[in-house]
Amino acid sequence: MLLNDRITAFSELGKFLSQFKNTGYEKINNIKNNEDFFDGMTQKIESAKHHNGWFTEENIVFSLSQWSKTLTKHNLEQWLSSYSLDQIESKTIGIIMAGNIPLVGFHDFISVLISGHNVLVKQSSNDNQLLPYLASYLISIAPKFKNKISFTTEKLTGFDAIIATGSNNTARYFEHYFGNKPNIIRKNRNSVAVLTGNESKEQLAALGNDIFRYYGLGCRSVSKLMVPKGYDFDLFFKSIYAHNDIINGAKYANNYDYNKAVYLMSSFKLLENGFLMLKEDTSYGSPIATLFYETYNNKEELIQKFEKDKEAIQCIVSDDFSEESIDFGTTQHPSLSDYADNIDVIEFLTKIQ
């Protein structure tokens, strides 16, 4: 397959996904092979929702909608323009996917195929409903993909390189089993927001999306705030109140009640508003329904801290804290060149011998 053929196939997938929005599903007549796949996709969304209680229809469709906006021919061509992909010798790349949010491993899947390699996917049992169906749609658009896409539930064998995503604990096993192959092994990461006290209500409301989307389960979800000493959380709590209905989800409410009981029994000091707890803590990864916070004295101190802890941080959200930081409300809208752990996957794939 030529690179342009691969780009065209993924852009057609983007058009297909554009029919599924939180405002409603709308069948579009000129989508390729839509008669064969539209109804099946609605059923897969339902299946994913029932298979994993954290995958609400809103969050599943949000993920699909984001990918539909990302997978345009323009975006794909722009993303790949700085790489040399014409002379790629096709290899088999194994991907071990996490299952914390819907389609969390989709970027790796796209990267492997669009660079010209074959993909061998081992999905998490928590997120195994959507991707095989999207793969079948891709194959219907570009049949040559059929021999380039494989899924397995068994131990991975017969691969030339590996991309594995998991926890700090599973990473040790990945390194043991896959250390003799070219690899990208990802560990736990979380995102942090830097507040100064000068943020507007609109900025803090946008931050609420970074905190609550996917129930905070994504590595790009903000799980910690850095605030100046003496910070008044009143405006923060008022600004995020629009997300209060999250507590109506039984799984989230159970976590809220459980974690609150644990904190109170341990005599931890908490700030809370009925659907989110704030706990002062030096860790980055906070439990569901909890947001950690830590105070700082000055920007220079924070820069040093983030440099020391860079292996634990995925995104820094702020109002122009640094060149690397991103705007409030944008963590769940990554571009194709926003690589997990800042490891350039396409560059990695071009160097496999």
C-alpha cells in the first residue's frame, strides 16, 4: 500500500466516525460502506458501554468524535510530512494496549499501520469492543489492510518490535519479556494544572473538563493542582460546579463515598463540594473523585520540581506557565503529534531494522 492510500483510508474512517456525536447519531448518505457498518457501530457503542461500567455512552462518543475531527486528510498529511516513510521495510509491531479509557491505544494502532508496518494487537479486556470493528471498517475501505492487522488474546509472539502500555508494576514485566526487542514501554503518568489565583471563571470551568472527562482515568486527565500558598479554592469550586451531575453515576459515587470514608478515618484534612474531594498530597496519581493539590512558592521552584518529576507527568495545564504547557480545557483534545510520554512513535517505527 502506498502512503497516500493509507492516509485516504484513515481519512475515510474519520468521516465514518463523524456520524456519532453526543448531540445524536446522524447517518450520512455519502459515507463509504455506511449501509454495512452504521448500525453495527451503534451496537458496538452499546456493547462497549455494557462491557465496562466506566465507559459511558457520552465518553465513548466523545472519543469517537475527537478521532473524527483528528482523522482528516489535511491533519494526516501534515502530521506525516516531516517523516521519511517511503522506504519502510514492513515489520510486525506488537501493541499491548491499556484499557482505562475508550480507544486508548488507537494512536499506536494508527501509527503502526500508517507508517507501513503490520500490527499485532493485544487489547485490554476492559476495552476490546470498539477497535476490532473500526479495523473491519478500515479493511472494507482498503482490503490490503486485511493481511496487516491481527488481534490476539494469547501471549504475543512473532513480532519485530513492541509498544506496551501499562502501570509502573507491569512495566517491569514488559521490560523483562520484551527488553531484547526494539520497544516503547510506558508506565503510569498523570497530568497536573498550575494555578496562580489569577485564572478567570471560564478558565477554571474549562479545567473541569480536564479533570472530569473519562472520570479522570486517562493519563491526560488532570489529577493534581499546584497552587500558591494561601490559595482560595472558592472560585475553583464554583467554576467546576457544572460537573456536579457526575456524582449520579453509581461507580463514581461509590468511589467518592469509599475514599471519603478512608480519608476521614485517617484524619486527613479534606476540602470537598459533594462530588470532588481535594486532598493535600505530594503524589501525582489521585484516586477517583479525588484531586490532589500541593502549594508552591514561585515559578522557578515549580520548574525544578517538574523537571525532577518529568517521568511521572503527561501534561502540564496552565495559563502560559511554560512553552510545554497547554491551555485549560485542552488535555483531551490531543493532535496526532502529541505523543504519549513525549516519545515520537513514528520516529521509532522508521528505525526498526
